Amino acid sequence: MGVEEIGTKRYIFPGEKAQETELFFEALNDIDARIKDIGDVNVLAARAIQDQLRALHVAEIPKRFTNLIPLIRFSKPILSPSPTGGWDDVDVHSHTIFRDRDGKYWLYYNGRQAATSGIGLAESTDGINFTKHPNNPLLSPVPGTWESKLWKMHVLKIADNDFRMWYGGVDADEKGRIGYATSPDGITWTKYAENPILELGAPGECDETYVADLRITYDRYKQNFAGVFAAGAYTTREIGSIGYATSPDGITWTKYAGNPVMRPSPKSWTGDGISPKSLTKNGNIYVLLYEGREGSYCQWRFGIAYSYDLINWFEDFHNPILSWGIPRSFDDYYVADPVIIYEAEGWGRCYYGAYSSVADPEGRQGYIGLVYFAFETPIRLSYNILTLNSLAGGAASALADCLTVFLYHAKSIELTAEETYHASATAGGRLYLYSSADGQNWDTKPIETRTLAFTAGNTRRETFTPGDAVQGARFIKVTIENLDATYTMTDVKVTATLGA
């Protein structure tokens, strides 16, 4: 443990004792404030203080919450709007997701048509392929009330037969409140008779116009709840800030008298509003994923912040940890609503809301995307980039069949091809590797070609490292050609493994 001078104050740098955490966060908040004060005046001084900030940051924050590397970014959404006529045929958004002890993923989301919105459920066993529930929407708005539109929700599974939901309602005047519902199975929901449970603040308070996005932690030992929420007050220009509240039962809430606990940072990526999206606790540290916007009303990005008491927050210096996708992609206009499910092997799945700048031919524009964040290095993560049930004799897959592989953060790449050949086949398959400088316009000539191992009547699998040509590429895709003119190739799969 050491003592350092920071500004005019002396701080004990955090060591092994948990009680030093408060001193640590006091130091972080002071340094962060000084950076904002002098950043525009003296860049070199600000950078020196940021170096001190990094030293503190690395010393105390658990590694799993720092230096998140978006190693794998899926180029296609994992959940899309339904075809025209469906209850969610315009967009799917504002989701919450968790994985239960049986490994099942529960993804609750807002679905929207042109004039209404509700809450639905999609389920998955692998976290990638989701099936929408046939009973959707599970919760619907009530015209002419405080919940004329349903907007954002948070769901906890307290026990096998005890699901609880806190959801947002918006009235005709666009004022938002929080309601509560319970369910024995996560499908059939009963709204609380005395909704809403979290009301607007008094005139002049930070939440006089709306409360939304209540994100909750539940203490199973004390059996009480704490949460943060989005707060807005147009008359006092608190366009988007974050408040804090506590509850003994999840129904009766007490707002913190000193709200808001977190405000937008002027002249930054959060300058025009912030909103909480995912709240977890690790030891004695709370970790918040939140979205922020600058300028345009909807151009959200997201970042991460830390607190020891849900009142004093430190925003990570890597923020934002994810920004918009490449032009003309499903997430090129905004990325929002992040929720991370952490894996034991040093990485996490982050599900996020996405909006495209251009609607598809059916008018669909809002989606849910997926990115794999690595938080420990070295690490290797794999995902399927091409899957075909069958490939006819003499045929080749299209570039559109393959996910785009982003190589921004990859230090290495391997490809694994697997395919099953007909017993009478006389030729195997060939893999073509293509590159792109922008992820949109693809080279017409492959940068590498590889003839795949072949044995008639068998499944063949081989892993290889692409040659030097891939080293300068930013994006890659593959296609597969069936060299046998007569017999169909089946169960074709290509997996990319990226290292960082």
C-alpha cells in the first residue's frame, strides 16, 4: 500500500482490504473531475492525470469488467422484427436477457408496430438462435392510461416459480412511469393492481417528466432490492440522467434524496443524455452498463461505470465500449440496451439493441445484435460464420450466406471447414477467402483458395491458418464450392477462431 499526492489531496492507494474501496472511488471521482476541468486547457496535464487514473483503475476493478475487447461482432442480428402484419413487424428493442441454471436463455423485448408496442419473449438454448414465443405479446399496452405504450423492462427470476418484471409505461403526454408484474412461469403475467409503482418526481426535480429503465439488483440474503433508473425533466434541462432508489419488496420504492447520481458529461459521447441498461454486483463493486448519446436524439452508444454504493459513479476511460456498425449494416445508426452474460473462460456475450439508418423493403428497422467481449488475454474465441444444410452438385455458396468477420481486434485467425460428402461423390469442395476494406464492397478475386480434404461417404473436418494475404485485411468472408457436379454436399459449416 502506498500514499500518493493527487492534486491537493493525499489518497491511500487501494490494497487488499475491502474497506479501502471507498477511498479508492473518492480518488477516482476527484481525478475524473480534474480531467474534465483542465482537459480543454492543458492536454498534457490531463493525460498525466489519466495515467494516474489508469493505475488506480487496474488496481481495484475486477479484470472481467475492464478493458473489454469486442473481439467477435456478429454482422447479422440474432433477433429481427416479424414479417408484415406481426405484432412486432417494425422493430424489436429495449430488451433484457438472462440465462437460468438449466442453460436456457430468456430474452424479453419490446416489439413495435407503427402505432403500438408490447413485450414479448424469445428463447434459446445456445444464446444465438432464438425462437419467439407463440403467446407473444405477453404484455400489452392499455390505451388512454399511464401505459398507453409499453417501453423497456427488467426481469428477474427469483425462483423456479417466481418471475418478476418492472416495465415502463408511457402516457399520451409522453410521460413515463414504472409498473410491476409477476409470473409463475415467465410467460403468463399478472400486472400489479396498484401500478404504477414508481411515479414522476415533483416539479423541478430531475425526474419530473419521466422515469424509465429501472435496473435492479436483488440481495438474496437480505431479500431487498436496489436499482437505478433513467430520469428526465425537460423544464430543468435534465434531459437524461440516472437516479437511484431502494425497496424492501420490489413494489414500494424510495428515491434517493440526492438524485441524480449520474449526469451526462458535456462535450462527450454522453453529452445529450444517458440511461442505465444492466446492473450487476461483483464483490463490493457495482457495475453498470449504460447508453449515452451526443447530438442526434437516437444515436446511442454504450459504456461502463463502477460504484461502491450506487451513488458515486466512475465512468471507464475506455468508453464508449461499442459504437455504431459499418454503413448500411443493421446497427449503423445506433447501438443501445447492452446486457452482458459473463462466461467463465474470460469472455462475455453482450446483447444490444440496434437500429439501421435504412429500413428494409418491409419497413423493418430495429434489431437485437450480439458481440463477444474478451476481458482476459491471451484468448481464442470461435463462432460459426457459414452454415448450409446442403450444397447442390456443382453449386457454390454466396458471400451473403457468410457472416462478416471483423479483424479490428484480432491478433490471429484460424478457419475450420467441415462438410459431409455423398457416398458416390468423386470430388470434394473448395473454400474461397475474400477480403474487404470497408465491410461492404468485396473484392471480386479471392485472396486465398483452398481445396478441402475429401473422402466419399464421410464427414471431413480441417483447421488451417490463412496465409499472409489476410494479414492486411480488415474484413473477410468465405464461400464454399461443391466440386462434384452430381452429388449434394451436406452439413457444411465454417468456423472462425479469433485470438487476442
